[in-house]
Amino acid sequence: MEILNGNDRRCQEQFRMEKHVFTKLCDRLRSYGLTSIKEVRLEEAVGMFLMTLGHGVGNRIIQEQFQHSDETDCIGAIDGTHIRVSLPVDEQIPYIGRKGFPTQNIMVVCGFDMFFTFVWQGWEGSAHDTRIFLEVIRNIELKFPIPPDDKYYLVDTGYPNMKGYLAPYKDIEFESYNEDKDYMSEDEESYMNLTIDESEMGVVRDRIARELVIV
């Protein structure tokens, strides 16, 4: 990487740490299992992360600095949604979860093109997201689109944080994207956020509910 081959001061200015400290950090992360991929070396990935934190710059600036495209290793998002169902009274209890009324807990997978690539319905509303998720990835008959080794899905906090599936840190509040708020610095031209908000998921719930008939 050019910065590491240049003046020591440049590394400190760009990454907010001296060159020997940066090298030790990369070695430590490598010992924890972080590896390079064909598009990005480990040192570049760490450098991009540190520059983002140290300078508060956005994705476009990082792309230009490191000469990488805006393509991401993320291939979609996974979430669960509860759809209200009508059942005989003596069969309702397993379907009553946190909503307080009978539902099905439906797991859905959505890609960047906003098409659903996987939907699994039928689970009781009391079933935990993790239980459903683990059954999905273990059951080959369901033909769940497992991510390649160098790709991953974004998942909700109800799912495990594991290889191929990236969940947010628990007990941390994340601010919802507000299109009326100015998130951009003067050097940035755009702001991108991949999320399925409650209104969009509500449309999905309604569409799936119309297709389900539960007696």
C-alpha cells in the first residue's frame, strides 16, 4: 500500500497512528483470523476503517483514496416479520408471542434489487428468530441461498452474528435514516443506507398475508 511505503508522517496523518503501530495492529488482527480477500488486502481494509473513523469521511472519499469501486460484499438483508393469523382458540397459545395475539413468524431475505430471494412461513409467533434461522441454514431441502465465503447478509439483532451474517452490536442505539436531515459533509455528494424500515416491511406483511389462508 502506497501510504506504508511513504513517509512515516503520512501514515500518522492518514490513519492517526504511527507506521509501526499500524503494522502491529494488522498483525494482531491477522492472528485473530482477519484475512485479505482478492479485491482488498488486510492492510487496505484496516486503513479504510481507520481513515473513516479518524477523518469522518464517507464511502466516496474512501473509494477515491484507495481506488476501489463502490461494490459491496453484502448481498442482502434478513429479517423476520409477524403476520396475524386466525386460529381455533385451543390452538392459539403457541402462536401468541410478543405481539399479544396469534401470529406467524416469517423469515424473509431481500437483495439490493429489492426482490425477495427467500421466504419461509409457518412458524408459530412465539418461535425465536434464531431458532428459525438455524433451522433454515441446516435444512438443505429449503434451498436457502447460503452466502459465498467472501459475502455476507445483514441481519437483525434477533439473529446470530457469525460468518456470512453480520448483526449490529447489541445494546447500541442506531439512528434511523431521515431523508430531511443533512448527513453529508462538504466533501461528500451522497449518503447511502441499506435498510428495510417498518413501513416497507408493513407492505410486505400485507402482501404475504393476502396469500396465506390459515383455518
